[in-house]
Amino acid sequence: MSDRPSRPVSASAIEKHVYKVFPNDMNAHNTVFGGMIMAKCDRLALVVAERHSAHVCVTAAVDSIHFRAPAKGNDTLLFSLALNRSWGSSMEIGARVEAENSYTGDTRHILSAFFTFVALDENDRPVDVPEVRPETAEQRRRYDNAQIRREGRLSTRDQLARSGGKP
Ligand SMILES: CC(C)(COP(=O)(O)OP(=O)(O)OC[C@H]1O[C@@H](n2cnc3c(N)ncnc32)[C@H](O)[C@@H]1OP(=O)(O)O)[C@@H](O)C(=O)NCCC(=O)NCCS
């Protein structure tokens, strides 16, 4: 850890934010439209990033979005998001979505994803953010794994830049 101030994961996390599915959330296949779930994750991840950094933040990248099971018409979606790690100006936020059948209490894991947000200063330049303080074994595991993912993201970006491509 550096001299930068740190904040605990719990200070910015969102735990089981409830969203009741209605008919206008469905796709032609009569399951919940995945784009709606992704947009909602992005919006809630922004809240986590802005709580942690106390700055305006933008989405820089999203990776490893996995839809693990479909959500259905009568489901209630539960969104949980937490800051896994911060570096300079960037932060990785993990998102997990579950679908709850409110009549039986059964839950299913619907989606996992990782969002990278960058904090901006008043001139829209990236600005350093506080470090993240993991407090549980699970938060420590996510903190360690976030570093592995960051190295993959930056390595891909560098390789593409060298070949003249864009990420
Ligand atoms: C994200 C953005 C601010 C980065 O600006 P930049 O000039 O590339 O800044 P830098 O190269 O100095 O990188 C700043 C940080 O962003 C990270 N970053 C930039 N591009 C990234 C990417 N594609 N994936 C992951 N991290 C990225 C860098 O690793 C760096 O992190 P660090 O400070 O923790 O080391 C800029 O690319 C941007 O404004 N993108 C558009 C954002 C947007 O419109 N989002 C959708 C609406 S919210």
C-alpha cells in the first residue's frame, strides 16, 4: 500500500439492490433483456466509483460479462456491486446479479461482470483516487484477482497499440 488515503470496500458497496421485473423488461424470447441488466450494472457501478473517489467518473472498460442463466418475468433482480481494487485513477468494480423468485425465496446467479471506471478532475483529466482497503478474506481474494485482470487488460491494450489497432 502507498501513502494515498484508503477507504474500506464497505464504504462504497451496493448490497442486493432490488429491481422488480415488469413485462416491458422482456426480450422477444420472453426472458429479461440482457442490455437492461448491463445498463443497470453500469449505472450502479458508477455510484460505487463516485462514492469511493468523490469525483466524476466514466466507464473506461467492461470485461468478462457472463450471463449465467436467464431471468424470467416474475423474477426480482438483486444487484450487488463492490470495488475490488483501485490503482492510479482507475478502479475495478465487480458486479453480481441474482434473480429471486419472491414466492419461494429461491435465487439464481444471473450475471457476473467487471467494470473499470476512471475518476476525472474538473478539467476532465484522470485524477488519483483513494486506495481500497479489503476487510474480509473474500474482499482480499477479489483485490488480488483484480491485479491479474488489470495486467491482462493493459497487456491487450499495449499489444493492440503496437499492431496499430485500438482496444
Ligand atoms: C477513460 C479515459 C478518461 C482515459 O483517459 P486517457 O487519456 O486514456 O488516460 P490515461 O491513459 O492516463 O489512463 C488513465 C487511467 O485509465 C486507465 N484506462 C484507460 N483506458 C483503459 C481501458 N481501455 N481499460 C482499462 N483501463 C483503462 C489507465 O490504465 C489509467 O489507470 P491508472 O491511472 O489507474 O493507471 C478516456 O479514455 C475517456 O474519456 N474515455 C471515454 C469514457 C466514456 O465516455 N465512457 C462512456 C460514458 S461514461
